[in-house]
Amino acid sequence: MASVIFDKATRWFAGMERPAVCELDLAIADGEFMVLVGPSGCGKSTSLRMLAGLEEVDSGTIRIGNRDVTHLPPKDRDIAMVFQNYALYPHMTTADNMGFALKIARMPRPRIRDRVQEAAAILDLHDYLDRKPKSLSGGQRQRVAMGRAIVREPQVFLMDEPLSNLDAKLRVQTRTQIAVLQRRLGTTTVYVTHDQTEAMTMGDRLAVLKDGALQQVGTPKEVFARPANTFVAGFIGSPAMNLFQLPLTADGVRLGGLDLPLPRVMLEAAGAEGATELMLGVRPERFEVHSPHDLETPALDLVIDAVEDTGAVAYLHTTAKIGRQLVPVVVRLPGRPTQGKGDQLRVSVRPGAVHCFSVGTGLRLG
Ligand code: ATP
């Protein structure tokens, strides 16, 4: 096992107007499960491929443990990668696929057999060791790809969207299995996904990337509770956080009929920028719904455009009139909704439940 350190690692492809990965600084602890997450094209695969040695590093360095691996070939890095398409050899059995890298490394056959048996036991693949990939289900193939990485007992596992070929139900099961397995093996793991639910549920920490630049690193709890900027606020959490651009009042902001006094630190941070407006963030689950007949309690008035009823929770897609603008607002309610399309909704939000960001930089205030 080993730590992984990206130190200003940069990759700039010819013809691109900015680097695919720009000065990435990221320290991954020994045994940690780190998820790289972000939208398509943000540079997460390129970061992983630089660590694997499959992509050149134009500037900066990458270390695994106490070794500078920046310019080492992949085979000398002591890593094992699980690819999105599994990259299994079609003509080989499960056992041969799993043991192939060890055979190439000239490990004695009995030791290969032992390691394959051990991995097969961990991954519940015993009954499939003599089968070829075409006679395996998608989930079984995925486990063979995992097994091939495990038998090598590498210092670091690298995984690039390893669940994207599985159906939704199997994806949920397998993400739990991978997280449990990683904790059991204790092997440092770097896992790439565009799926924020995978990022939130699997990793010890996540690193959020956008346009080749690192936006925030933290535990799922930290990133959810204190997103560093409006991009992370919108990307982590489902449905996305509602964002409202609002003028500053003497002690906060006004959201429809709601006066929201804001903590001093936030107001001072906005004041330091000379701002007259800020971005207010409210997660869909942080609204409180009031009776439509209760006209006393100050509220934000919404009109429901659509209701998504998932059984356990409902998502109300609504519109608010804020100033002269019509703004879409999503509200999440527990249980079955009693409201329907066209209904009015009166909601409020506690000042402590809001997030504030700079309109100019998008950065978190306070
Ligand atoms: P996805 O989820 O779609 O795989 P990603 O976040 O993994 O996206 P990368 O594959 O790392 O993103 O790509 C980052 C940027 O670098 C993209 O703009 C992509 O088009 C570009 N890129 C990646 N590989 C190459 C290459 N070999 N040559 C030129 N540009 C490339």
C-alpha cells in the first residue's frame, strides 16, 4: 500500500486551448478511497491515466509512496487498473484472465493458482473460473475485471467508471461491494466517476474537477455541507441546490416574502468584495411547506409546474417570482405529495439552512 501525490500535475493536449488537467495538487493517503468526480471532459480520466502512466505528464510530478513515478512506464508503477469496458481477453477463461498478468510476470503456477482461488473466493467467482467472458453476465465480467486487479496485490487500484456498463440495480449493489472490498483489502484506491451518487457513497473523500481544475477536496459530508463554490453546490446533491441571485439588504437578503438575515461573516465577506448582490443557495430538502391558507407566516410563493412522485419522496418543480424574474425552484418533500400541477405552494427556509456565494467569483462566502 502507498500514498499517492499529484504535485502540480498538468497535461495539455495539442490543439486544446487549455490544459486537460491543470496543476493538479492532490494528496491521497495510504489506504484511502479517493473518488475523482466531475462532468464529462473535466479531466478525471486524464488524471487517472497520468497516474497509471498511460498519459504523459507535461509538467509537475506524481509520486506513489516514496517513489517519483512521473516518467516510469506503467508496468513499473505497481498499480492495477480496472477499465470501464473491463478489457477481458475473450479467448481466455476467467481463471486465465485473472492470472494473466502474474503469468507475464513469471510467477510460479501454483502461486498464481492460489492467488486466483483467493480472489475468486472474495468475489464469489468460483463457479465461473472455467468460463469465457462471452458466457458471463455483465456483473460477473465486472467481478472478473476486479479479480484481475486484486490478484496482482498492487500498491494502488485505479478504477475508471467500472460500473457504467451495469444496469441501475446492479450498479447500486456493486458500488457497495466495491466499497466494502476496498475497506477489507485496505489498498489505496483512486476511482473515477461522473456520478455524484457514486462519489458521495463510495469514497472516503472526493475530489471535484471542472474544466481540468480541482474545485474542492473533502469527505462527502464536508463537500455536501460546505460546497466551495456554486459549481460544486450545483454538482453535488440531487436534485441540485437551488441558486438565487439576490440584492443585499442591510442585514441579509430578501427571498420573495422571506427576510433572511445572514451571519456577519457572510455579510462581511460580501462587503469586502464591494458586492451589492449575492448568490443564495437552498437545497431542495431544506424548504418548509406551509398551508396555502396560512397567509400570516412570511413565505416564498411558488407555483407547481410538475410533480415527480417516487413513492418515498416527491420532487416539486415550481416557479417563483423573485423581483421581476421567474425562477425555477425544486422542492423535495418526504412521502406522497398531496399537491398537484398548477397548485400554489408557500415555503420558508431557516437562515441557518442557506449557503451564500459571491456573484462575481462563485466562491463560498463565510
Ligand atoms: P469523460 O467522463 O467524458 O470520460 P473526463 O472527465 O474523464 O470525461 P478526460 O477524458 O480526462 O475527461 O478529457 C479531458 C479533456 O481532454 C477533454 O476535453 C478531452 O476532449 C480531452 N482529451 C482527452 N484525451 C485526449 C487526447 N488523447 N487528445 C486530445 N484531447 C484529449
